[in-house]
Amino acid sequence: MTSHKLSVQVAINSWRLVVERADKLFSSLTEDDLLKEVAPGRNRLIYLWGHLTAIHDAMFPILGLGERLHPELFRGRMVAAALRNVRGRLCQRSDPEPIGCSAESN
């Protein structure tokens, strides 16, 4: 296994671990917990969970892991801006060219 492939595998494994931890955390919360603001005047936990879910789903095509499972989650400017930021950072690297950075994918 090349160092690049190993790095990719480590990143994917880390991503899956974080998703599992987030799932365990959010699944243990009550509906009342999910409706609490994270700070006064800030987003509620349910919004943050939805945002994380939409971003996670949208990462599949960026990372070359397949199509989105739930494209209906990809709505709103915040999610679109976050994905452009992620894609922009990935595409700044040049060796090797990251998946999804070719002219036709932008």
C-alpha cells in the first residue's frame, strides 16, 4: 500500500469513527435536548445534527466514494458554502490531484 493510499484509508477510518461517535451522542438525546440552543440566541442541536448529516452525505462524491444517499438534504446556503470551502481546500493540493477537482466537476 502506498503512503497516499494509506493516508486516504486513515482519513476514511477516522471519518467513520467520528460519524459513529456523533450518531451515538445524538441518538442518546431526548427531543427536548435536541431543541435546546447550544448557546443563547444560537442554533439548536437538531439544526447542528441536520447540518452535519447533510455535509457528511455531500462528502461522498467529493471523496470519490459514490453518489449522495440523500440529495434532498443539500439545501441552503450554509451547506453549499461549507462544501465549496472543503472542495477549494482539497483542490489547492496538486500531487496527486484530489477527486472532484477536474474542470468538469466544478
